Amino acid sequence: MAAINTVLGSICPDALGQTLIHEHITCADWSMRMAFGKRYFEFDKVVEMAVCQLKRARDYGIRTLVDGTTINLGRDIHLLRTVSEISGMNIIASSGFYYQEEPWLAMRDEEEIVSLLLDECTNGIVGIDSRPGIMKNGIAAEGVTHLQEKLLHAVGRVSVLTDLPIFCHHDPSVKSGFRILEVYCSCGVAPNKVILGHAGDINDQAYHEELAKAGCYLGFDRLAYDDSDTPVANSIRNIVSLCEKGYRDKLLISHDWASYLGLWESWGKTASADYAHLDIDYSYLSREIIPMLKASGLTEADIYAIMVENPKHFFAG
Ligand SMILES: [Zn+2]
């Protein structure tokens, strides 16, 4: 089986172990970091907070974390390497772009975007020996716009050239999953190389089943957020039901947690929190969600499949 790129080098698929398929160390904008310095972001403090939470997750058996922070969500490869080195957690970095419609993407043609992405996926990010292990697109509630179609195409083509799999953030309320798969398919991407991220955000089993039948993976990957839009109880019920219907091998679960979510959280508030004892962190799945899944009927073998086997098959093909 093919080797998998982590930020500290390649590992064999069996070394992935229990894997959180969609998390972030941080989402913190580079322009904001440059403009506001320590009022917005402190590198050493983010390292400290992230390492503390990752060590807690390691104590619960998690071995690998896939960081879904794209180039334009503030990906910082030096941060990911430092955090991985100190915590001992395997971290897989993403290439590709989130859903905001930016002029430097809108004005570039597909060929140039393919060339830029292919370079970092082949030679390493910003000239250092860390290659992305996964590609990413983001499709918001507007669905597949003109710009996003170009980005889906570019990522799909690089995925075919490099054999890297793809995570696509999508908004299941507008059911854009089929259109996304269609665009990837037009580039030659097989559905089993794709996770439709946040599929679990909608309480619609017919949609989940249709996607699973199409061959992609489904992300029930926001289990840190038990709110009125996405009650965890619905996700638990839907995961169990999909397993009962024979779709266990298409399910991936995660938190979508970030040690510092610079999109909307205040830096001061995040940095002053008791981050060693948070109710929700990278270990919440192990502490709370997996026991709930077991109480709802999933077996130890089901949990092993979802946490270990499915990520391995997704990455190794
Ligand atoms: Zn995310």
C-alpha cells in the first residue's frame, strides 16, 4: 500500500491508527496575523495549547489528526511540524482552498492553479520537506459557483496526478454532493478518493444513503458541535442506522475542533481558557461520542472500522 504524507515525512498506512479525519490546529488568517500580531495570534502559545490537547487525545488512543486548514484558512506548516514533533501526534496537512471567493483565485486560470498545487504536493510546502497528505475544496451554500468549479477541477486534476485523496467541505442543506462528485469524476477522480465533509450536518438519511451508494465517504465530522442545527443525537442515530444498512465502510467521524479558531473566537479568550481541561477538545469523541455510539448499538468492531480501518482505506486506496 502507498505511503502517506504527514508533516514530518511519510508513514505506512498501518501506522495511522485511530484517526481524527477532520480537525484544525488553528484557522488564523495570515493578513490578520501580520496586521495585529499578538492581539490576534501568538505562535508559541498556540503550540502550547495544541500540544496539551493533542497529548490528551493521544492518551485516549488517537494517533493521527488530519488538519483541514487550507492555504487560505491560514495554513502554517511550521506550526504543524512543531506541534507534531512535540506532541507525538501524526499530523496530515491539506493542500487546496476554502470556499471564499478571492480575487487572486478568481483571476488565475486553472492551469496556473494546478501548477502551484502540484508543486507543493510534489516538492513540499514552501520548499521544506513537508508534503500535503490530502487535498481540499470548500463548497458553501451557494453550491458549485463558476470559481468553485474551476477550483474543484484544479484539485481533482492534482489528485489524479499525485494520488492524494480529497476532503470537500460542503453544505448538505443544498445537496451539492452529487454535483461535486460529477466535477471530480470529470477529472478522473474515483468517488472512493473523496470525503464529502459535513454530510452529517443534515438529518436526511436518504441523502446519506444516495451519497454512500455513489461510492464516496461521508463525514460526520462536526461532532464537537451539539447545537440546534446539528444535534449530536441526530448524528448518533444516523451513524447507527447507516451501519445497520451496510454502509459502515463509508463513515468517518471527527470533531472539526481547533485549538484556536481565529475565524470568530477572540484570541484573548482562547489563550486564557483552561485548555488542559476543556469539555470539548480533540479527545471529546473518545470520551463522550464513542460511548454514546456503543450505547446505541455499535460494537467494538464497528468503532475500530470507523476510527482505524476506514481512514486507512481512504488514504491507501
Ligand atoms: Zn473544518
